[in-house]
Amino acid sequence: MYTEKEMRRKIRRTKQTIFNHSGIDILVTHSPARGYGDMDDLPHRGFECFNELMERCHPAYMLHGHVHATYGKRFKRVIDHPSGTRIINGYEKYILEVDESKIGTMTRGTVLKRLFGAFL
């Protein structure tokens, strides 16, 4: 578990990479953003710095997990953020059909490479 301060530091360290790649089209995290699909207890509380990152970079999508549908009635699979980002809880499984018109200048292959490149 990271603290808010530790997660902010991680985001600051990626600032140059984000700039070099002309921003973020799809943000993939483990935890949700604070107030958008999170819970009030400490282990399931989202990060405020993710909200700030979405406000600055306006990714088309944010995919997260960590909060499961079995945790209660408040579970929402898809939430729209004020930044224009569509937040999706990928609990269990979720098929994302990417609206390529929302993905800047990236090609479909680039989207997949950025999403899965670290795992190839």
C-alpha cells in the first residue's frame, strides 16, 4: 500500500515520460481515483493525485481494479470523471472497446504496445 505522498512521488517521476509521449491516452492503475469508485476504508481509498493527473492530462480512459463488486451495493463499473476521462473498474474482467477518435494521434498498435509493452 502506498500513501498519497508516495504515489505523488511516483507520478512526478514519470512526468518526463508522459511529456515525451505527448500525454496519456489510457491510464492503468491498481487503485481507483479518490471519490471515483473507491471506498472510505484506508485499504480501498483512492488517490487524489490520480484526479489531478486526469485533470492535467485528460486521458480518454482510466482502468483500475482493487474494488470488487462483492464489496457492496456502491460498486459502479463505469464512471465519467469531470476531466472527460471514462473510469472503468476492471474487476474480474471487462472488455474495453476503445473509441479510437478519443486516442489522440496513436494508432491501435501503439495503444496495445503502451498497455502491454511492459509485459511482452
